[in-house]
Amino acid sequence: MSLPRAVGATAVLICVMLAGCIDSTGGSDEVGARPDAGPTHPEALLLDDELPGLVVEIDFVEGYGPSQVALDALRATLEEVTRKNPIDVVVDEPSPAPDGPRTDERLADFARSVLDHRGEQPFTWQDRGVLHVVYVDGERADGAARGVYLSSHEGTVFLFPDTWAGQAPVVSVPGLPVDGPSETDVERHVLIHELGHALGLVDCGIPMVQDRLDREGPPCHSTNDASVMYVGYHDVTDDPLWWADRETQGPAWRFDEGDLEDIRAFQAQSA
Ligand SMILES: [Zn+2]
């Protein structure tokens, strides 16, 4: 069966790099592009008229399952921003690791092979929007990353826990913890960051009410360091901001007011 493609032939990738930046080989304007059939991913996740429910399917390679901290943050964030009812977060049984290097094509094939909630359109299943999250062992072959959102391929978020396992603290900041972020802190940050890309934040799928797009770094990132979408988080292993979130003293994991305002405006305009 041939499925409609979410974007053109060029894959669009948005990721949190290991110590680098975003990777967008296709240009940011394609992020959130309208698929041949059905809603865009932000529409499927944020609007509720035709797709009242939401299902998040989480698949993982054996030994790489999600933490409860990250799952709780994901659910709380989705409940805050989507207005969907019901929201089901389904954690599947573990899968055997895929073979070979983790190229984006191979990752996408793996995601398709484990995705149960797959409808006729790229981002929907029955009367629900779909978010697919896959935890994979090893590292991404097409540019090291902690996480990546592939806007094509059913809009899947991939996380690579091996890239942050055992991550050592790099600098010590007076008044802040010196141990660096915990693994669950990093996981939560990466998961919500990639969710932000799936939602089309920062001019990559839904319009910005207040312009805060960083135009010097990788596309689709914010100039505001209070947001999990802050551009600086892409190059931060030696940056105190990495664990200087105002509330948690860990990596930021929340959308800021600008992000939330964009989501509300998008929903109001489409109501
Ligand atoms: Zn990013």
C-alpha cells in the first residue's frame, strides 16, 4: 500500500544535536507542510473538531523504555496544550533492536514496523491525532543527535538514550548543582523539545504571534531561554543554561508564554 507522504522527497529533520545544532536538510519551510491527504501534524495534534482524541504510541528497543518522569511530563504538556479528549499514552512491548546503522530511512522503516496506530492519513488513527515516539539504542547515523523529529514518515519522534547515558558534568556554576542533569532530566527535555517540533512551534508549522525565531542558528528554534525550544539548547554541553532552568535547575522542559500563545491563537483561528 502506498501511503501519502507528509512532505516532498526531501526529508526534513529537526533534532537536538549531541553538542551541535539542528539539522534541517530540507529547509524549515517544509516542516509542517500539508500532506497529500489529511491534516498537517500540528492540525492533527492541536485541533479537535474532526479528531477529538489523541493517541501517543511509544515504542522502544528492549532496555530503552521511557521513564515515568518523561511520560508524566508528556501527558501534562499534551493536556495543557491540545484540548484533546481522550488522550491515551500507550507504551508498547519492547522490540528487538533494528539491524545496521541508524540512518533516517532505516529508523523510519523501523518505526513503521512497530507502529500499531496507523491510519489512512499520515498523522491520524480513527478519529484521533497520532504522535509516535520511538526510543532507539545507539546513535543516529545521519548527524549525531539526542533526538530527532522526522516530519515525513508519519511524523515520528526518535530519542537516543545512549547519547546522554552517563553524561558527565562539564562546568560548575556557583549556586547550582554540580552534578549536571540527570538522565531523566535530559530525556524529558529532549522529548518535550521534539514534541514542540511536531506541534509546529517557532514558525515551523503554526504562525508566530510574537516573533522570537532565532535566525542565526538552526531553524525552528526560539531566542527565549525560558523555552524548551531555545536555540541555545542545541549547543550547550558547556553552557550553564543546560541545567539552569529557573524552576528545576535542570534542562528546560516547558514551552514559554510565546509558545503557548501561538498554540492558543492557532486553535482560536481554526475554531
Ligand atoms: Zn530542535
